[in-house]
Amino acid sequence: MAVGSMNIEEGNVYPAKTTFQVCLCCLIAAVGGLMFGYDIGISGGVTSMDTFLIDFFPHVYEKKHRVHENNYCKFDDQLLQLFTSSLYLAGIFASLVASYFSRAFGRKPTIILASIFFLAGALLNLSAQNLGMLIGGRILLGCGIGFGNQTVPLFISEIAPPRYRGGLSVMFQFLITVGILAASCVNYLTSTLKNGWRYSLGGAAVPALILLVGSFFIHETPASLIERGKDDKGKEVLRKIRGVEDVDLEFHEIKRATEVAAKVKSPFKELFSKRENRPPLVCGTLLQFFQQFTGINVVMFYAPVLFQTMGSGNNASLISTVVTNGVNACATILSIALVDNAGRRCLLMEGALQMTITQMTIGGILLAHLKLVGSITGHAVPLIVLILICVYVSGFAWSWGPLGWLVPSEIYPLEVRNAGYFCAVAMNMVCTFIIGQFFLSALCRLRSFLFFFFGAMNIIMGLFVVFFLPETRGVPIEEMAERRWKTHPRWKKYFKD
């Protein structure tokens, strides 16, 4: 079962077919995104549930229901925010460990470990009796997220044919959106149940089990096998996933890259010391920084809280979140169709413009209509804000959401790929921690002006793409430096003649 294709890019030909094996491996690996998405979507809904607040944060529950409480400050509590953000702090350190583990033992074992950590965290949260158990479970989930996010996008980029690498890699982001949507549906169904929060948090075990079982059916990537001296096995796997016998050209290109990589004893030192590694380091890291400061996790983490801030009831806020997350998943499908045709830069620039307009408009509406005390009168304004958030989320979902993961996974040379991608993942985790830990406090102090801040960030990141990011569509990973960085007007100075 294969669709014939020839990867023809600027004179080089890698014979390949888009095989069932490639699609299966990419789909199973992308379930790591399902884990990540479920956790992103579940935390905001759980923190808005009264039963959860009564069990773990009774002081927040009391403040939430005060008639004269400041609308923007109802959920401002550092421990409540720590429940959300602790996962990402753990993910930073787990990603560092995973970057070494993945290079030494392969992508596949690292993905298996990711599922085990996540499963253990889900079970601990399901049975949590106190805040310590709850945070401990979040830390284990963070280890699973760190191992998964560090490895899955690299796995997909290395196993996919260059011509279809973008679309196959976007499956990771698509399953993140599916996980977020599933989490919001679970939150809606469990919100009225006694201890419904346990079912919501324990549901994270489902994607972890899917990934754990599925991991035993995927191939290790040829690049990882060859890098670890298993040339014959690497060539055998390459034939299986490409669906052709003649893989010599691609095999020798990977072999050449691994020989260069083998000379590098300290990838992090190599990454930071060599001038030619700075362009991908800067671009890969800043893409993840900008992805988080689009403001997306404000919506993903705290959408139910945000809608309750505007005066919606608990059920209404959760329904609004389901609608928003449904738009997120559908728009990501559009990215799968466009990314290998329209290119990365086009989608990133359009997405930045769309998110700028919607963030600024939401900020203006809240500034005009949401006072410090009392709800917004009528249903028109919350409905308009919901529509704007859906437009904003769709812009993110077909641009900075998937491409923030895709581009960093395809721009580094093999010898520093794990180290470079760790820097991107670590930046993601740091920024996500900051957003998760301080957004509710920032909302309390900056109020609607917080949305103007995110709008301004979207302008800056759009300009960054225009002037600094090369187009990576269709270029074999091992040839990215020759074809893109060395010819880019602002980066070519970092390469020797």
C-alpha cells in the first residue's frame, strides 16, 4: 500500500514512496501530541470546577463566588497556577535528559519512556488525596511531556520523505488539538459529577496507553540506527519505509552526516561554539518563544476561566471551550493540506496577521464592556468574543501551532540535532511555565491590556519571519545548511566559503 513519489529538490533525487509503514510510524508517534494536548486542555477545565476547588483550593472557591470580587482577579492564586505550570517546569529537565537518552539509545525507547512517565502521572492524579500527590502527578506528566516533545517531532522528521515531511509532521500538532478537544469534552461531561475532576485527570492514561502499546509497532529511524553504528539495520529500515530497493543515495547522505556527528563529543558545546549553528539555533528557539507568546495558552489553559470572567456560567464556559477547541482541530487539518504546498513562511506570516487583529479586537471589547465588578449584560458581547477567539485559534492552528514544532525539527544538522531541538523544546517549556504560572496574576493586574500585549507580540513575530526565517519546504534535512542557511541574505555570513 503506497503512493508513488519522487523527492526531487534542486537536482537531487531520493527514490521513495509514501508507504503504509511511514504513515503508521508517524501516526503512532504523533500520539505523543495527543498526550500533550489532553493535558493542555484538561487543566483549565479542572481548575474551573467547583468540586476540584473545594477539595484542593477552598480559598479560591470562596473568592470565585464573592459577588463583589474583581472580575479579573477571581482565580489569581499562585498555588492554583502551580498546579498547571509545574508540569512544564518538570518538562524542561526531562527534555534535557531525553536529548542525551535519545542520542544514546534511539528515538523509539525514548518514546516508550515518555508514555510510561505520562501513564504513571495520570494514575497518581486520579488517586490524589492531597495537593502534594496532585503536584507529584503533574511532575510525572511533565517528564512524559518532556521526553515526548523532545523526541516525537524529530522521529517524524527523520522518518518522513522530504516531499511530505511537512504534512506528516503536522500530525503531531493535529493530535495535540484532538487531545485538547477531547479534554474539553471530558471536562464538560464530568463537571457535574461528584469528584468529576478525578475522571478528567485520570483520562490522561488513555493516550499514554495508546502510545505505549503502539510504540512496539514502530521502526527506529534510519538516522538514529546509523548514528549508533547499526548500518545494515538502518539500510533495511530505510528500504521498508521508502518502499523501494534503491536507497543508496539517501543512505550515503545519512551516513555522511552521521560520520560528521560522530566526531562531535559534546553536542551542546558544538551547538553554541560554532558560528554556523547560530542561525538554526536562533530561529528554532525563537519560533518556540513566539509560539507561546502568541497568547494561545491563555486560551488553551484558561478558556473556561476566561469565559467565566466575562460572566458565563460554568456549563456555558465549558461549552464555549469545546467550540473553540473544535475549531482548533479542524483548522489544523487545513495546515496538513497546505504546509507542503503553500510553504512554511506564507502560513506563519498570515497566521501572525490574523492573530494580531483578533487579539487587539478582543482587548478593545473587554476594555469597553467588562468592568471590574459584575457580569457583562446581555449575550452579544460574550458571543462576539467567542467568535473572535475562534478566528484567533484558527489562525494559530494552521500556522504557528504546527509550524512552531515542524520547523525546529528540520533545520539542525545531525551532529547537534538533539541539542538544538532541546533548546527549542526547553524554550517552549519555559514560556509555557511562565504563561501557566503568571497569566492569572497578569490578568488581575493588566486586565484587558494583556490582550494588547499579545497582539503586539504577534506583530513582532510576523516581522521575524519576513526578515530572518528561510523557507524549508521540501529540502532534505541533511542538506538544509547548503540550500537554505548559506544562501540566506542575513545568515550566510555565518558560514565559511
